[in-house]
Amino acid sequence: MSFKEEQNFIQGLESFNFGAQDLTKQQQRLSSRLSELEEFLQASDFETAGLQPHHPLFKSLQQYVLRSKQTIPAWEKAQQELKPALDLAELFADKIMFLVFGKFNAGKSSFCNFIADRFKFHQKSAEAFILEDGAINYHDEPFQEGNTETTAHIQGVILDNRLVLIDTPGLHSITTENALLTQRFLESADGILWLSSSTSPGQVQELQELAQELRRGKPLLPVITRSDFLDEVIVDNDIKKMLCNKSPENRALQENDVLQRAQEKLQSMALEPDLIQQPISISVYSARNHGLTEQALAAAGVYQLYQALLNLSAPVVSYKELKPLQVFIHFLEEVVIRDIKQLQNALTELTQQLSAEREFLSNAINAIKNSVWQKTLSNLVTLMDKHLNAEESERTQRFFTELNAVINDSLKQALNKELSRYEPSVVSPPVAITLEAKQLLSLEHYEFFYLAIEKSLEERLYQLAEHLKESFNAPLDRIDEQIQVLSDGLSQRTDELLSPL
């Protein structure tokens, strides 16, 4: 048997050339832009003079500054967490690397073992390895297969020194550690083979886990495994069970169903539906059960898989040439830009809080006016009557001395109650209301005197309100300007960050 289809597949892989590009200048430009952004964030601060530390706005401003400065070490940590995946990608820079993705019962290990066996059949190398603590450890054992999650670590196989299949713990596996490990190594792959069993093919909710990779433009090939069934046949008058491939019609129905549902899922995720390739159905077990002949491989869908992999490899090679730069751009888009947008949202919230504070301030000043007005008028008649019995030459002066004391005592109490969140130094010079005699206090002019005091108090309270508005709005105006400067600076640096290189 010539197995020409398999030979063409292997030769097709060997024909790909990986032309490395010098991306140093582009990477340096991006690094420089990121450094400028970090310096801007490091210098971000607010002048909060006039606000007490317990002021809600003061607290929000301090939280923003802290959050802004914390992004820098967070970005450094995020880059460090990418290192194992990037090291793996660098190790296999001259090879096409596919991540074999799917739930634990999708047949990932069986699939990888089968492809490795076919390369060995053609006298091609198949080096199995596991990744432990960031190190590649080679071994001679096949991947462990089973009905439960058997992959507790990253395992892979290098085929003909050209193709790498990475079998990872499933994102839906029973341990959190396995799921996190798979997420970390998604970055290292050049393309993704999405495996699902024909008993429940194309569980599209799994695509949510691949959204990030799809946005990065990595090709995705759905592979429907175990596309077979047990049939009863008569052999020597005995009824026996035989594993048979599903019919082409049945396979086509499943493939089209998976494609349609996957495209709809992508659209719901705001992704282009044509990101997903035409699904392929295969049966590893059927191919083995029928002797691994050319006819058995063809009937099991293996040759269709080979062609799909070759078609997928062409865009992968183009992606690999720009991969170091693309990884850094992905980091900027998915981590840095995400955090900057959160900071911009925080600035918007600060602006809203500032607007609410101005409304609070207006209400507080009105409350102060009303409080002083009510307390003063409630004591006015008593004070007038009290001082009518004093000597005529002293009564008016003594009345105004006590009245002004009442006014300013009530003013002090109102300020402490309504505006305790502001520093006393904001009201400078000290706020005081002084009413002076426009006529003498006397029984004869009692009503006119009362009305004159009332009018004078109203004028002074109006002046007080204007003074308070000016004094207390000054720190808010300054903060508003600082928020705008930060917002404009972030927008400018964000635009520059990913501008053409």
C-alpha cells in the first residue's frame, strides 16, 4: 500500500518555510510607548487641599491614584505570567503548533496518539513530551487514554520535527489547576483543533473559552470525533457487533449543524462567523478496527482531516512570522488597554461624583442660610425686648453685640453640621455676619427696627452664600481640571499606543 494521501500530507508539512522577520524596531517602539504611558500613570495625582480625609470625594480620588499606580506592577506580573507560554512558543518557533482543545471526553489523547502512530508508520519521528515546571521532558510512552480526565499536565508530541500537537487539561476538567494551565498555554498555540464527540458534537458554549484566541485571528478547526456506531452483522450464522462509520449523510448533517450553531455563537459574541472552519468528522476507533488500510483511513475521515490541517497550516505560517510582535500587541490590547478603559471609566465616575458634590454643596449652603435665618429670627423679638430696658445710650449697641453673637454662633453650628467634610481653611477670611445699627432700638420704632434687621440679615445671608459658593467650589474646580487633564492624557496615550508602527 502506498498511502499516497498520507505521504502528501507529510510532504506538505515539510514544504512550509518559516521566514523569521526582524521585529526589533517595532517592538522597541511599542515598549517606548508603553513606558511613556507608565510614566504618565506614575505621575498621576490630585490636589485635594480643602477636602477633609473623610470626604467621600477625597477617598475616591485617593483610590483612583492608588489604582492608577498599581496597574504598572500588575502589567509586569501579567507579562511574567505569559513567559512559560512564550518560552514554549520560542522553543517550537520552527514548527506548526496546534492546541488540541475540548472537554475531557472529546478523545483528545486518542486523537494525538493516532496521528503520532501514522507518522511512525511512515518512518517519521514522533517525540512525546510532557511539560513540568516549564521544562520539556521527553519520553517514549503514548498519551494516556480514558473516559475520565487523564491529562494532569501539558503533554504533546513533535511529529517529523514539523508539527506539534499539544494536549492540555480540559477547560472543563474537574480540577481548577487543570483549567488554569490550559488557559495559560492558549497563547503559545498557532492554531486550535476543537474536538467534540459525535454523541454531543459542538457544544458551542466552549467557544466562550476560545473567544480571546479567535479575536487574535488564530484559525479554528472543529473536529467531530467518534463518528461511528455499533452495528449488528451476521457472521457464520452468529450475530456480532461491528464498529461502523456513520454514513456520509449523517456526518454531513452533524457537521453542518455544528457549523451553523458555532457561527451563531460567534455572532452573539460579536465575532465574525467565518472565523470557524468547515467541521471535519473522523473515527479513530473505526480506522483502527478496520486494519488501518487506505480504505479504512479514507472511510474514517482521516484523509479529509489531513487536507483540512494543510489548509489550516498556511495561515498559521503567516501568523508565526509576526508572532513575537503579535503577542506583545495582544498584551497591550487585552491587558493594558483594558486597564486604561477601566481608569477612564473611573474618571467618568469621578466627574459624576463631582457633579453630585456640587449639588450637595448648593443644598448645604441653602440649609446653612435657612438655619441661620430661622435661629436668628426666632431670637430677635426676645433680644429686642431684653435690651429695651437698658439705658437708651447703650441699648442699641448691646443689642447688636448680642445679636451678632447669636448669628455667628448659629452660623458656626450650621457650617460644622453641613460642611464638616471640608477643611476650615477653605473659608478664608473667616466667615462672619455683622449687622450694624441703621436706626436706634426704641419702642416707638419697634416694627420698623424689626423689619430693618430682617432685611439686613437677608442681604448678609445672600452675601454669605455667594462667598461660600466661591470658597467651596474652588477646590472642586481645581479637581475638575485635573480630571480633564488625566482623561485627555489617557486618551492621547491610548491612541498613540496602538497607532501604526
